[in-house]
Amino acid sequence: MPKIMIIEDDKAVREELALLLANEGYEPVAVTDFHRIIPQVKEASPDLILLDLGLPGQDGLSLCAELRQDNDIPVIFVTSRNSTSDELTALCMGGDDYICKPYNIPLLLARIKVVLRRSSPKAATEYTEINGLRLNPAKGCATANRLTTELTRNEIQILAHLMAHAGEIVPRADLIEALWNNKIYIDDNTLSVNMTRLRGKLEALGLPDYIRTRRGIGYQICQGGTAE
Ligand code: CA
């Protein structure tokens, strides 16, 4: 059963969440000591983290950024702040999704399911290679020019979708759908943020023009092209 770590300083909310998750068949683990949270995360090695933004000491955003330095456990931000800029910041910090308080319970459970499904490892040896870039979704990384970069789940989804349609122009809407698996959560800005970050990582691998923008249409990886 998937282990879900709850990082939430409001005791009542925390306990309610733990109960809810246990009732749904998950194994909840709640953090109660908010100093040195990262070691506790690594010790528990959860399948997913529900992370409150407002925490005593280190806030959720910087915690996630620190975690992402060497860890790819999926994170759903839980926030009472409700602005687009917070959402974008959260995604920039490597969060996989976010949900606002007060919880809509069915929505929270649905998002947990989607994020877990997205992160479940497929065959570890499975990879795609096009134009000198090798994407290994199970390992969460891409390799080119003997360099490797770690990718977030969103970045993997974007790259995998573009590679699966190499040579074609992929409309933004198709990518957004591939990202969220659900048209309700469409957000064009979110795609732009993820795309910028992904391109930065590809550039660091020596592939600055790997993903071409077809202005007003979408994105394209040119099969057998000379971009590499
Ligand atoms: Ca809080």
C-alpha cells in the first residue's frame, strides 16, 4: 500500500488527513517534529508527500526545493493561499500538483491517485532515444553527450509525449492534456513554466534547440533533424 507522508503543522488537519488516508487504504505517516524534516522524509521514504506551504521554520516551498536537489518523491502542495503565482512557484519548486484548503476530499483523493499513477515505475530499462537524447522515465532522467539530468514528472511527461510524436508538431493543448490527464486542470502558464525549465535542462546537456517552438501552433522535436 502506498505510503503517504503528511507534512502539516495544524494538528487537527493532520490527524483528519491521516485518518482519511488510512480509511482509503494508504499508509499515512505524519511529521510532528518540524525541525530537520528532510532527514525524516528520507528515513520514511514515502511514495508521495502532502506538503503544507505554511510551516514553522522552513516553509513548504523551500523544503520542496531542497528535497528536489536529490530526490524525486512526488509532492502535492496543500495551501490555504490561493493565487496563481503561488501555484506557479510551487510547480517551479518541483511540486507535482497542488490543492487548496479547505479540502475538497474527493478532489484530494483523485489527485493523489493521479500523481501516484504517474509516478509508478514502469520497466526500469525502458527508454526512448531520439536525436542523441535518451529519456529514461523510470529512472527520471535524460542523457545526452555523456551528461545526465534529473527530470521532474511533468518534464518527463512533456518530453515523452514530444518524443512519441517526433517529427510532428504537437499542439500545446495536447501537451497540457498529457500533463494533467484531465482537461479540468488546464493551465497554459503552467506548461510554459515547465517547458522553460525543461529546455534549460536540455541546454545543460548540450541540446539547446532540442524542442522547437512552432509559434502559435505548438512544439516539435525534429526526427533525424540536425538540431543536435
Ligand atoms: Ca500550516
